[in-house]
Amino acid sequence: QVQFVESGGGLVQPGGSLRLSCAASGFTFANYNMGWYRQAPGKERDKVAFITPSGGAANYADPVKGRFTISRDNVENTLYLQMNALKPEDTAVYYCSAPSIGKWGQGTQVTVSS
């Protein structure tokens, strides 16, 4: 069955960096748009970044533009999110998914705090 396993989160100081990974299985990963989402405590789940099946195009939510980079490895069926210049407001649980599939993994916690 479809499965997403996110990893790479942690505690980081403001201005720091993290790289998230998402291992996908149970579907033909290379055929799907993929995305990262995040949910802060007490808030709705928000879109963060999306990437086309080939990896040739991506788009980002305004709060993360210029700081985050989404990428993918269609051989390893893995999605990545490089996060730089992290801010306390980036604190959230981060999830990956294929928008047209609509399933979720357990997420990975990112906490930005001094």
C-alpha cells in the first residue's frame, strides 16, 4: 500500500539548516507531483512546496521562498526538503504526500528555537 516515511527533523537554532527526507512506496513515484506540507500546533496543515514528476519545476509558499528547496530522486523514490535560514515560525510537523493520492505519513517534527 501507499506509504510515506518522513525523517530528518529535529531541534535547530534560528538561522540554522535541516534537510528532510521522505521515502515513498506503494505507487509509481516518478509519475506523481509531490509536495511538502506542515502543521504548526493549533493550526491547519499548510502547503510548503511542490515539485513536478520529473523534478523540472517547483513552487513554494510565500513564507519559505528563497529559503527552502524541494528536490526528488526518482531512482530512490525519495523526496527532499532543504531548509535554510530557519525561523521560529517554521516550527511544525512536516509531512510529504502526493496531492492526488491524499495519504499521509507520521510526519517529522521541526523545532526552531534558541
